[in-house]
Amino acid sequence: MDILNQYVVVLVVGICLSVGYIIKHSLDFIPNRFIPLILGSLGVILNVWLEGWKFNPEILLGGLASGLASTGTFEMVRNMINKEPTVSKEQLVNKEQIVDKE
């Protein structure tokens, strides 16, 4: 994971995070499953632009890592704010039934 840290571009993460937020909350016609694809592609385009329209594997990795890091950052902040359990209601019911039997 430390290797990827050197490729994450904070400016690209910030822009992708903002665009992802807009897509998630304003553009209902785009399914959530396409947001990482969009942000990964946007991250590559932004990183190529920031590097003076040069393209090499490091720039590709930096753009992808930054775009996808913005998706992970959004999910992390959302989970910290909501503090909802990550298990389904069915799993909670099954767990309660197991505890009751003991």
C-alpha cells in the first residue's frame, strides 16, 4: 500500500471526489456501479493534463489510483458519519437467534 501512496495526486483526488459527489447526489440516471469507472477515467485524464499532456505508466497509475482513492474516501467519510451497521437486517436477525439459543 505504501507504493500506491507515492502515486496519489491530492489535487486529482479532490476534483474526482467533488465530481463523484455530484454524480451520486444529482445525476440519478447514472448507476452507482459506474461511478468508480467514471472517476478512474477522469483521474487519468486529469493527471495527464497536470503532467503537460505526457503519458506513461506512472501517470496512468497515478490517475487511476487518485480517481479510485476518491471513491474510497467518499465511502469512508459516509460510513463514519452514518455509523450504520454494515450487516443486513437478515444477518442481524440470524445473529440474534443464535445468541438466544445459547
